[in-house]
Amino acid sequence: MAARHGTRTGREHVVTTDAGRSPVWPLTAWAATRLVLLLFVLKVWVFPGPDVTSDVSVIYRDWYEILRTGTFPLGDVTWQYPPAAALAILSPAVLPFLEYATAFFVLACLADLAVLALLWRAGRGTGRSPRGAWSWVVGLPLLGPTVYARYDVMVTAVAVAALLAAGRHPRVAGALVGLGALLKVWPALLLVGMRARAPWVAAALGAAGLAGLFAVTMPGAFAFLTFQRERGTEVESLGALVFHVARHFGWDGQVLLNYGSVEFLGPQVDAVSTVALALTALAFGWLLLWRLAASRFAAHTAADAAFTAVLMFTVTSRVISPQYLVWLIGLAAVCGCFRASRMRVPVVLVLAAAPVTVLEFPVYFARVVASDPVGVGLLFVRNGLLVAAALVAARALWRGTVPRGRAAGKGRLSRAGSADTPAIAP
């Protein structure tokens, strides 16, 4: 009661500060920047480089017509998404008075606004910070109009909601993770830092139920697994840097549109793709080792772990599309909602990678495809920032959750016959 009436100085400062935070400034900044994004995707203004909206106006629209018939686009190898992605593609049907692409852009913008609302609410209170909401407001538009020309912002909204629900509503968090995983797989990684059993069970049951429903009602729900397996090394990935450099020394492969993305095809491409898969497996192995070793879990640990896991998945992937940065900025923003988060440096690195990403795609994408010095230089900078972010994040996560000298501490425990010491207390 004393804290409520402000009779304790420290608590009074916290309450006053929190109450004094107004959403006006972040909302104003959000509205201004998102208006610019909408003007670009609606082609009122023309953004430099290739048209990023064709995925929505042509590819998504074609899938929409097929999905409306009750089947997945089985004859289209570019359909490489889990079955719940159909919900995102079909979503413009809720705005039948708008043309398909326009409706999609509006819904993407609303998903963006929902993320801001979640982050702003999560940043209020003791131990919380508005830094997360501002990271989203400032960071997302640095990626340019690609943000609204893909359905990743919708998936990110589900992922952010799941992470923020994990503390108080673990079953809800798990159900949202299950939905997110069936939208675009990567939200399954959010579970890695959730210590309770409830979100894991809810995610498994929710995903299994929804997947079963799609499998029964719509043919071809899991054809995407074959299409994904046959992908090569995309020109923006970390492994692609090998071939960008090799082209200047006589490598005689090709750059072609393959399985919906621009990829390298030719000698040694399979070998580099195999190395990328091995690195992904190694990253998952490290995450498993961390989970077994970690014993200090705080309110921010789930967000820190999710951010680290998705960073690792991204940098080791055979594909690093620009929209992957939408995921990372969303998870970075969740970390920013917690004052105690250890991800400040990796968050800054990811935010720094965003403007470099918009330069490599779409602004100078032709130079990237041609492997000219400007394009290759941009890729080295962007991918270097992401690799650095992943390494720093992994180190910070380990140091923040795994006690030092744990083995020695256990040895002392055995000799002392004690079951609890500060060295290993969670």
C-alpha cells in the first residue's frame, strides 16, 4: 500500500516515471514512417531497384486463387511454406472491398501496429523499458518496402505475442508458438528458452491439431518439405560469399532463379550447401548444450534465448532473405523491453544490419547478382554484422545463465553433502 501511495521514494520514482511515459511520440514516429512504407508499396512513390511488391500482386495473388479452391499450389515449386501460411495468403479476403495487393499491404501494416502495441505495453512497469518499442518503430522501416511486401511481419506479430505471453500465460504462449511454426517454421525456436513444460506441450498439441486439420481438409499440406530440401545456395547467404569471390577467379557456375530465389548453381555449390546444413546442426547442438547447462532463468531469458537461436538459424541458413531481418528486429525489440536483457550489443548490430540490407536488396541487388565489388562489399558488411551479433549473443546468453565453475561447484557440493549453494542456485 505504501508503494501505491508513493510514500517510499524508490517506488514513487518508478510509478511516476512509468505513468509519465506517453505513447504519443512512438505512435507519431510509427505513423510517419509507416505512411512512407505504404506510399512505396502502393507505388505512389517509386523505391529504387526491382519492384518488391510483385511477390504480393503476382505470386501471392495466384496462390490465393488456388487456395480458395481448397488445395495447396502443388504444381508450384515456389510454394515452400508450412500449411498455415495459407491463412496469411488468404487474409486479404477479410477486406473484399480492396484489391488483393492493397488489402494485403493494409493487413501487414495492421500487424506492424499490433507489434508496436504489444511492445509498448510490455515495456511498462518495474524492470521494463520502452527501448523495445522504439527499436521496432525505428528499426523496421530501415528495411524499406519489403517489410509490407512479404507476410513475415504477420508471423513476427505472432512470435512477439508468444514471447511476451510466456511469463504469465505459458499455455497461450505455446499455442501461439505452434501457430507460428505452422506459418513459417522459425517460431518453433522460441521454445528453447521457455523453461516450463506447459508451453512445450501446448505448442506440440496446437501444431499437431492444426497440421492434422490442414492435412485432412487440403491436399498437399506438406509438399513444401520436398521443395525446401531441393533449394541451393541463395546469393545473399553467408555461403554465397564463397562464390561471389570465386567468380572473380574463374569459377564457371551460374546465377539463376531457382525455387523462387536467385541462387548459385554449378561446381561445389552442393558442398557449400552441405556445410551450411552442418553449421545449422552445430548451432542446434550448441543450443541443446546451453539448455542442459543453464540454471539461471530470469524474466528476460526466454527472449534472449529466442533472439540468439533465430540469429544462429539465420546466419547458418542457405538463404538470408531481407525479410529475415523482420524476424530479428521483432525479437530484438522484445529483448529491449527488459532492462536486464544481455542482448544490447547484438540488438545494435542487427539494427545496423537493416540499412545495409535495404541497400543490397532492392537498391543494389543487380550488383549483388553480378558479384561486383559494391554488391559483394554490402553482403560482407551485412552478413558480418549478423555473424558478429550471433556470436556476441551466444556468449552473452551463456555467461548470463550458466554459472561459472559449475563443475567445481558440484564437486564441492558432493564433499559437503549439501543440496543447495549460491553457485548453482537458479
